Amino acid sequence: MNRQLLGLLLILLLTLTASLGVSGRPAVAQEDNLPPDVSDQLPFFERWLGSAHADLTAPAFSYWNNLEPPLIPKGCAKCHSRTGFEDFLGIDGSAAGQVDRPHPVGTVIDCAACHNEAFDDKTTVLMPSGIELDAAVDETRCTECHQGRQSMVGIDAMIKNAGASLDAVSDALDFARTHNNPGVALKYGTAAKGGYEYAGLAYDSEFAHVPGYRTCTECHNSFTLAVRVEECQQCHTEVKTSADLVKIRTVGSAVDYNGNGNVDEGIYAEIASLQSMLYQSIQKYARQVSRHAIVHTPDAYPYFFNDLNQNGALEASEAVYDNRFHAWTPRLLRAAYNYEASLRDAGAYAHNPKYVIQLLYDAIANLNQAIWDPVDMSLLHRNDSGHFAGSEETFRHWDAEGEVPRLCAKCHAAQGLPTFLANGVNTSQPPSNGFDCNTCHDDLTTYSLYQVKSVVFPSGAVLDSGYPETNLCMSCHQGRYAIAGLSKLIGNTAPDDPLSPMNFVDSHSFSAASTRYGSEAKPAYEYPGKSYKGFNDHGYGYFNKCTDCHRTHALEVRANDCVNCHEEIEQGATLRDIRFLPGDYDGDGDEAEGIYYEIETLQQLLYTEIQRYAAETIGRPIVYVPTGYPYFFFDLDGDGAPDRQEITAENAFNAWTPRLLRAAFNYQYASGDTGSFAHNSQYIIQTLYDSIENLGGDVTSLLRP
């Protein structure tokens, strides 16, 4: 035991006996005048004593020892001394939220630093970006120090103050790093903005892991700081020791981020490969644009140096402060910041791997715009598919509100579906970073799925696929609006009479299950007197489950299985080229084209009729934008194409008649299910054909199945 350190802590330990429940008095001091060993009176003391928080000799606490006087500056004292932390918390009588003075060396992050009344009810933490985060009470202690000291906001401020153009070297720019161990800043992703996020791109938010393992101390021992490896083994069976943690790769990471063809390697290896690519890009850019060769080391401040001999490797003589790299441009500074941020958190691959991958990927892509020999990114991947694409609008739409409303939460929040299945009602949920394992699995040791016996569709139809796992998928992939709601909205209004002004009502995207069941689910508007296709029995019943055709987690179509019936796939055709039904449905004379293209042409024909009817019958031209809610807008200049000034909420089309609304609903429904040509092409063709006909379009050359 480090008895000198015990001596330094004796006074502290005596003052803590009441709050920590230590009974009795220490024994008489030994002959060497050092205090006695009291570790048996303080729970977990031995564990803490061997941790980085207790290592008085480490640079984190000894870096300032040789200063005169040996004081830790205000900017560092908060997390590099107990007294500085107490100053920041205000428990020394000073104002909370700031460090008021330099603090003497000689203290560590000990019992009093974390166990005090200031943390009893503390649930928010101010990040370097200026964003205040909500955190669990027991995590605020960690978050205050493991947040780094820099952010996207700070980098942007530096660049703005420098006034330099994107690729212009500026003497006003210096490298600014995030600091060591910024695990919390990366864990919270875009919610904290600890990395540099490029304009116009979306980023993953907090990586919440799974219930029970979301806070710092649920994964790390509070005193030793070590990862609770035995806890990881419950899900990650490949982990035997802490060295195996780098092998972890979850099923939600199903894409090849670094493009090396290996989707089984640990996510750590994916990140390391992207780091290497980014470093090479940084070196290329520095030579080609900044006109100064650059090298990096994590071990010498300020980490980036001039590569004097231009050999691409750091020499000991180069790693000196006077040789620091100083030919920064705004573009280079952003990329270097992300590179350093990814390196400084040794656990980035566990804290928020996908956010880090996005930071690295985007930095490479941005540097590519300015170098002569850009990195080939054709095989790289930035985002995951569907359920795990945390940066997509599907999950990020409600970040500003801080809550996913109940009507959306079931399918757009990780705990929405489990809540619905347990209680039969939808409740609002906090935004999530994609789905969790327990969104679909009711047991995280056996990975069994929730057993869903039947599903209520928006039309009111109650359907059972016969497969509980498919019913689980159908719980979300059914849309939110159907013929029943549309008919109720229209009421008895005559087909060409105006409805009360209102925005377009949308079925919702990816309503594949409703399409599959066709007229049994009645998701689209079905015109009176017409018959419609019901359930599409795919592959004579051999491909009726969702996962018969789609990979469970990647969600991609199992295209290799399609060749058994669709030989054209084996000959280089795509899924869209598949043709099973005979007939020229779109009237273009081509009966060999894929059924996808038959539907595509019918959609174009319907859109033409929608625009004609709106302009000629209603007198208000209309345009459609597939990516801008509520999708239909007034065509102010009547040119038939959407313009930027037209795609606004205030310009949403609201001059509906029943006839136009029904046709537009069917048009959007066909657009919203991108796999409709495979899910139930006959039903979709029927609804498009009938919509064209009802609007007065010429269907003499078309064919209705």
C-alpha cells in the first residue's frame, strides 16, 4: 500500500467518518509517524487506491509540480485536484459552476471529490458546447470531468474569429484538442456536439447501450474504473478478458464501414482503419494545400508538428513545442480535431462507435474536396440500415422538442414498441439513437422475440400472419392512416366540392405489411364498385414471413434467395427488373420491363392527372415533394416543378376536393412503400389505375390486373 498517500489523506478520512459511516477511531500512529492502515474501515478504499483517480504521480496530478509556485491553473484545477473540484461545486463557499483561483498540487480525485452534498440532487451538466445535458444523478460526477474541454461550437468560434476562408492558412488558428478521456462527450453524440459536425449532415445521438448498462458506473467499477467485463459477457460471449472488448461488434453494425470486406471484425478495428485513412488525408492536405508537411503524436503537446524531413514519421527532434505545426486552415483544423477526438477516448468504440465513425468519415470526405488524390470512399459506409440508423430523420426529428409524441413513439423510439406491447397504449418517449435490442427482444440472454398474436391495422382490420415474429414487424410497418380515416375525413362532401382547408393526410412511410395484405388491410383508397387484390402469397407460401425476404437486422433483401424463382437476377438483373405477371400495365408497349417500372410509369401518369385536375378544376396548381412534409404544395409560378420558396409549411396545399385527396393519397401511398412492387404489385397497380381513371385520365392504353 502507498502509505505516503495514506498520510496525505488521513485528515480527509477523519473528516469523512460521519458521512461514510466509518466507526471507531484510528489506532495510534506508527513509529515512522505515518498514519495506520485504515483501509479496512473504508469500503472499497483498496480498490480506489489502485485506480487512476488515486495516482498522485500520474501527469494528471503531477504535471504542475515543478512550476513556481506549484499551482494548478484555474482552467485545469476542476478535474486535476480535489480542492479544484470542490471550488467548482461551490462546497468550499465559493460560487458554484466555476473555479475561482489556482489550486495547489498534492490532491487527487478522492472520496470527498465525488461523495458530497453537491451531487445529491445534481441532474444536469453543462458541456463545453454550452449545451446543458440531463444525466442520471450518479453519472453527473463522471460527466463533469469526462466531457473534454472543446467542442464543435468552440472550433467554429475560432474559425470565425480568424476570418479565414476554408483553405487559407491563417496565423490566427492553432490546434485545439478536446482533451484526454472525453468519453461522455462522445457517448452523447450530437446531443453534446463533442466532435466537429459538418454542416448539412445528421449525426448519431446518445449511445444508450441496453437497459441496465447506460451510465458510466453501470459499465465501469466506480472505484477501480475498470470495465465490468463479467457483465459484458452476458451478451458478448466472445469476451473473456478486457483485451477481448475490442472484438465486440453488435448485430446493429451490419455494414462495412472501412470497406475492407470484413463485417465480422470488432467495431474497434473499423474505427482504427478509418483513423488511419483520415491521418493519411490530413498529411496529404497539409502538403498539397497548407504547403507544410505534418506529423502527429498523442504523447507530446500540441500533438501536431512540422515534418521537417518530410518522411511521414515523427522524429524525436521534431516533437518539440517550437516545431509545432502552425499552417492551419479551417478545413484542416476541423479534420484534425475529429482525428484527435477519436484517439483521445480509448473507449470510443464502446461509448459511441457510430458517432465516431461519422466524424471520421465526414472529415475524410471533406478533405477529399481539396486534395489531388482523394481517398476512394466507394466501399466505405457512414450509416447503418433502418432500425439502427440513429442519425436519420426517423429518430432525430424530435431532438429539439426532447420528446417523441405518443402518436409517433411506438415506432420511432427504442422503448415505444415494448411499452405499447406491454400496456396496449402509446405513450410519449425520449428520443433514442435507433432501436435497442430490447425493442424487439423480450429476453437479452436467449434473444427471444415478443410474441404478438395479432395486429390491429389503421383501417381497423385485425390480422394474424400466423408468425408471431412477422406480427412484430407488422406492428410498425402498417402505416398510420387508411381508407377508414380518409372516408371519415371526407364525409358526404361531393367529389368535386371543396373540403375545409387542411394539409394533406399521409399514410406514412414503409407500410409494407399493409401493402402485403392489400384489400384485407385496406391501406389505400379503394373506389366503390372495384375489386382489389388481397394478401400477396409470395413464392407459393415459401416467402411469407418478413425475414424470409429481409435480413433480420440489416433489413436488406436476401437477393441471393430470389434467384431460385427469378433467374434473371443470376444474370445480372436487379430486383427492380423482376417480372412475374404478364401484361403491359402502363401502356408503353414494353411487357418485358420489371414490374417496378410499370408502377413507376403509372405513378408518373397519376401525378400528371393530379396536376391537371388541380390546375383546371380547382384553379390552384399543385406540386409534390417526396422529402418535404406535407409533400403537396401550391405551385405558385405554375411551372409544374417545386421551387425552394414553394416548399414551406405556409405554402402547403390545402385546397382539396374529395376526388383530388383520394388520388393524392394513393399516389403518396405507392411512393411511401419503396418495396411495393414486391410486396403486392397488383394492389398498387389497381389503386393507381383507378385513381387515374377517377380523375378523368385516359386509361384506354393501360391494363388493370
